[in-house]
Amino acid sequence: MLTASYLHHLNIGAASLHALQAIIVICIIGASHNSEKGPLLSGVYALKKNVYVLRNISAEPKCSLPRMSPGNSSTDASVLQLCLASSSSDSNNNNIVATTTSDNFYAFDKDAYGVPATFVVGYVNVRYLIFGFFVLSAVFQGLDAALFHIDSDESRYLRFAEYSISGSVVALAIAVEVGIFDVFALSLIFTLVFTTNILGLIAERMSCLAERYPQNADMTWCWILPHVLAWATCLMAYAPLLDTYFQSTGCSDRTPPGFVNVIVFIEFFLFICFGFVQLYSLSNRSLMISTGSTHQSSTNNYKLTPRSCQRLYSYSVTLYDIDQSTTTDRQGSGLLEEEQAPSVLQMITRQANFAYILLSFTAKTLLAWLILSPTLT
């Protein structure tokens, strides 16, 4: 049986393992010398923004943009193409000129064309992202263990505050691995995942208020709206990742590395599992509050009463003599008796807490070492 003490120690264990992995990752970063071997091995990706600029074929290019000249169209003379040429140097300082012909532009007037241009605005090292979410997990789970009593069954709002940041960082790491480098798209993905977890926190808080005031029937299911909105923002955040993955693999001559496939699909499965865990927890708790019917605990029959929900997560319950419909204690003294065995509400909360700890540790650990695996070869 899950106990509050067991979950407390499990939380401490998860925090310790996150801290240990953070130390290992920073050591790997310090010992790594793959900076010139491409982003897959180095973990360093360029963040970019794509904008249209007005270009004139005869004008000197600005902002280090490539030169333009008219291209030849052998298939359709009415289609104008532009030849874009850029210069670079190899490791031996030999000048290299790369050219490409594109029809991805539009005519602004007779002398100018709107041409898409990509600008690098910075760089991100996914290994530091991994280090970051390990540190966040270790700190927040350590605080969770320190702030809550070992026997506490209270809802852990601190967990959702941590997920709002670490989960968003995890989503960024997945996004750059599948090929999303646009800084604005990455910002929106971060914001959507952050919003998802804040909405989850709000849903959890609403459910707790419904348990505190069970006599107010209107509050019992009020968590549904933020929970549904959280599902929407979660799927909206992951949709660009899936779309980019399928578009890229469908048009590529080679299949992506196997670990990328695992990252995309396994992490998506783990992401939505968080939502299903909260749905299971909140729906069952609300059902018990709304019905107020007799339930079976691990050892006794009991009826959920306003007294049992008077304090947040205070689950000592009043025993009822089912046959006589009168309150009795086990000695028949006629006094109310508080049963200290875990109630069904407690067990639901503990099951959810156990699932959250397990899912968080699995998702972060799996993602971290799948991304780091190429750098270790």
C-alpha cells in the first residue's frame, strides 16, 4: 500500500538522482570537445528568425545577405528564378562559393523582389538545457520534501510550478532535436507548455477548494474548464514538433537517427500521461464529493461527510453503523470515532503523486540520455 511516508522518501530519492545526473551532465559538458563536429554531436544549434526582405538584383546586399542574379528556368519561361550566391571559407581558408536557385519570392515592383532571408539570432546548447531541467527538478523536489511533513497528503502545488519551467525546457530540447530553430516558434512552444502546467495547477486548486466546501455543489466540477484548456495548450505545443518531424522525414533522403524517433513519440506519450493522471485523480475525487455515498476504504465502510472535507486533505473519517444508521465506536460507547486508516480520497491522491514522480523522472532521464548519447560516441 502506498503511504505518505513512502512517497516522501521516493520524492527525496528522485531529487537526489536528478542532482546526481545534473553533476554528471556538467562533467560531460566540461570534458566534451565536439564543438566542430556539427550540432548532433556538439548539441549546439543556431536559433534563427525568417523574414522577407525587399531585394534589388543590381544593389549591393545588406546585412550579409547573399548576392542575387537572374536564374534560368528551363521548364517555364514565364517563371522567374533568382540565383542566390554566398561565399565562405573552409578550414584551409580556401574561398568557397555556394549557389542555389529559388523561386520562393514575390515581385514587389519591377525592380524589387520580396525574398525570404534567415538571420541567426543566437545559439542554444541542448546539453545546458538538460543540465537546467535536472537542477530545477532537484531543487523543487527537494523543497517539496522539506516544506511538507513526511505524513502529509496535501496536494503538491510546487510540483506544477516546477513542471511549468522544467517541462517547457524539455519541450525546447525536443523541438531543436526535430529541427525547429525559429526563435519565435520556440518561444511559443515554451509559453504553451508553461501555460499547460499553470492551468493544471489551477485545476488542482479548484478541486481542493471543492473538497474544502463540499456543500457548494457548483464548485465540485469547476476544475474541468482549466483541465480542458490545459489539454488544448499541450496539444498545440506538441503539434509543431510532430508536423516538423513528419514533414522532414517524408522529404528526406535518409531516415533520422533512431533516438530522434524515440524522443518524439515516447516523450509525447509521457507528456499526455500527465494529463490522464490528473484527469483520473480529479474526476474520482469530484465523483466522491458529488455523490457523498458510502465507499469502502482499505479496512472500513465510511460515508464522505462535510466534516471529512473540512480541512484540505484531512481524511480521517467518521465511522457509521450501516445497519442501525447511527454513529458508534468499536467499543459501542456511542461516541464518534475517527478512523486513521487511509481513505479512498487519500489513496487516489497518493496514486497520483506516485505517478507524477515516476513520470517526471522517466521523461527527463530518458530525454537527457537519448540526446547525450551521440556526444558520448
